[in-house]
Amino acid sequence: MKRSKRYQEVAKLVDKTRLYDPAEALELVRQTAKAKFDETVEVHMKMGVDSRHADQQIRGAVVLPHGIGKKVTILVFAKGEKAVEAEQAGADYVGAEDLVAKIQNENWFDYDVVVATPDMMGVVGRLGRLLGPKGLMPNPKSGTVTMDIAKAIADIKAGKIEYRLDRENNIRCPIGKVSFETQKLLDNFYTLIEAIIRAKPAAARGQYIKGVVVASTMGPGIKVNTQRLTER
């Protein structure tokens, strides 16, 4: 892959043979982010599990203490009192079959998170092939299928993110913006890591977290020393 001159220059700041401590790695992410917009800082993790096995799946959600620096657009599938609750809690879109039709007919995806009450999952299930590949399908494990709609919306607005193992046994999550102070990024980083460690499947064997890389949207990847992940 041919890289831009800007990328090549900032990449020189990163020692590819070295494993950085988390704080040092995140400070370096901020130094190597030179785009003209506020880049997102992401954590990429290679996991020592096999996504082909149901008992080795990793999925959940965690509220980051400092959020991710982005306004999150929330769509809620609910009816009656729960629809009113969603509107009062600040959901951006609230509906039922009408939203299903809009998504199916207009290929509409102008939202970041989808929440649903349990009684609506039969309706939402029709959208599995559309929402699933985009990571938008509501799921009880991530707290997006719930009767406590107000709390779900409050958590999402406070900085709740979902982590999920992909087919290549990787997990990728945002933890903030390069405009964040390094300490805030570090707090979010450790909060995410601790949640993923707690979510370790009982069937997992050997090294659970094989590798961690942090990077900004347009910046180079920086390898983190996995031996320092629990040393907050």
C-alpha cells in the first residue's frame, strides 16, 4: 500500500520493533495524528479465542468514563409508554413497524446505535440481514434489548460502547479523540481492557490477549506491551 508523505513522516516517530507502555503509546498516538480533523483513537486487539465456537464468543458493552467525544445518534424500537419514555430520555428516532419499513425501503442508516424493548424484537428481527453486518442489531448482552429504555439511552449518551469479537478473532473499539488529554484516553483504555478481561470465556485457553495496537484514524499503529495491560 502506498502511503502519503504525511503518513510516512509521522510513521518515523514509531519504533515498529518496540512494545510501548499504554500511556506512552497513547501519547504517541496524539503526536502522530496530523489530519485536519479531530481523529478518533482506536484500540485493536488480537484475541486468543476461536470465533467459530459459540462458547468462545466475546461480546459486551462498557461505559467509558470520558465518553468517545462524539454525539451518538440513537434509534429506539418501542411502543406505547416505552416509546414516550424513549423520547423523553433523548432518543433521536422512536418508532416501530414504520421504522422497519423506512430501513427496508430507503436503506436508511442515519444512526449509530439501535435499542429495542424485548417485545419489539420479533419486528426488529426482520432487519437482521441489514442491521447485523453493520453491528447495529440490538442484543441483550450489550444492553440494547431492555425494558429500561431510559437507562440504556443515558448510558449510551454517557459514553457506552460495544465490544465484539469479529470473524478474524479481533476486537476493535474507539476510546476517544486525539484532542483528549492522554490521561483521559488512558482511563478509557484501561476501562475497556478490564471489561474485556472480565468477559473472558470459560472455554478460552492459552494467551487470551495476543496483541494490542492503538492508532488514530489516519495515523500509524503503535504496539502496546500486553504485559502492562493491568497495571493501571
